[in-house]
Amino acid sequence: MTLIQAILLGLVQGLTEFFPISSSAHLRLAKWFLGMPDGEHLLFFDLVCHSGTLLALLFTLRREIWGVLTSVRQMAFFSLALIPLVPAYFLLKPVRLAASDPSYLGYCLMATAGILFIASWQKRGTEVAPKWKHVLCIGLMQTMALIPGISRSGSTIAAGRLCGWEWLQAARFSFLLAVPTIVGGQVLETARLIRGHSEAIGSVAASCYGAGFACAFGLGLVAVRFVFWVYEKGSVRPFAWYCLGLGLFSWAVFHG
């Protein structure tokens, strides 16, 4: 990996992580455009880039996160939303591995487009008090994002909309839920790499790790603020069309 490639991939991660368009799909396509073979040797670099956007999210939502940590009721809701993710991560591992094949990427992006279209057709919601069944529904939808190409934010925000929430409330809950989700995933995947693929960590130069992290963090700070403005306006349908087009493109690329 060259320094330029690391910078470009970090920028892709920072730009796409918070929009409902699947950052994992964009990283995979970016590597294809750059002529980089995707595989275990780049997984740790991907995790470092994700850490950059995670830090951007923590910084942006620091007050909201503190509010959750000091409220027993909110802690209970977020804990409930995380429950479906734990068994799904371990029990559905064969499905996750099979669906990670690049040939499925186009289908998954088109599925994300379908989810966004359905959510955009819902009548405008209102700021409502969360109910346990709503929170559980959002948690169940989050398990879909274990498959590359399915947007985590897109699926969870769509679930909130289907429960009658307005866009901004669903987005705020989704991004707060992303914090423990991403942290848990980072820990599990890093431990797995260290345990079975430690040589992959040293296959990329330290300067590339630093550049990827810095670019993902810097652009992520801008993107996360902009995406809240998008959800405040409820202008999500363009992202659905984008995912549909990118899904068709990905299908052509990996089936050609």
C-alpha cells in the first residue's frame, strides 16, 4: 500500500461512514479502482480507518453520549437494541462469510436502496418517546449491517421511520447506537486478527495507518455534521437512487 492509496481510502471511509450508503461497500470498490487486492492483509487498515470515524462520532456526540451514560432509562434502551447483535455476530458467521463475497455486493447495495425507498415513502413522523418494541426493531435491523453492502445507519434509521419516528430522532438514536456497536466490533475483529493473522498488521507501513486514520477522522468530522442536516430536511431519497445505481454498477463489475 502506498501513502496516496492510504489517504484515498481514509477519505472514502470518512466521507461514507455516516451516510446511508455502506462505507464497507465503498472501501471495497475503492480498492478495486486502485487495483488493490482485498483480503485479510488489509483488514487491520480498515479497522484503523473505522477508528478515525469513530473518534469523529465520539467528539461530535460527546454531550449526547454523556446524557445516555447518566440516564438509566436510556442505557436500558440502548442495551436492548444491542441484544440481537450479539447472537447474530456469532451464530450467523457462516452466512456473513458467504455474503461477504464480492459477487453479492451489488445485491446488498440494491437492498439498501430498497430499505431507503420504503423509509422515504413513510409519512413524516414526529418526535416520540421511544418504546421497547421500537428499540428492539431497530436492533434487529442493525444485524443486517453485518453483511457488507447493507448500510448500518440506513437500516436502523429506516427502522425508526417505520416505527413512526421523525428522521432526525431516528438518526440521533442510530448514531448513538453506533458507538457501542463499532467499539465492540473493533475489539472482536482486532483480537481475531492478532490471534490468527498477526502478520497482516505489519504488512502496511505505520505512515499509511496514520494517514488513513487522520483522513478518516478529519473528513468524518465534517460528514457527520452535514448528515444531520440531511436528516433534518428528510432528503434521503437521493441516497436510495445512489445506492441503486452503485449496486447495479457493482453487480456488473463483479459479475463481468
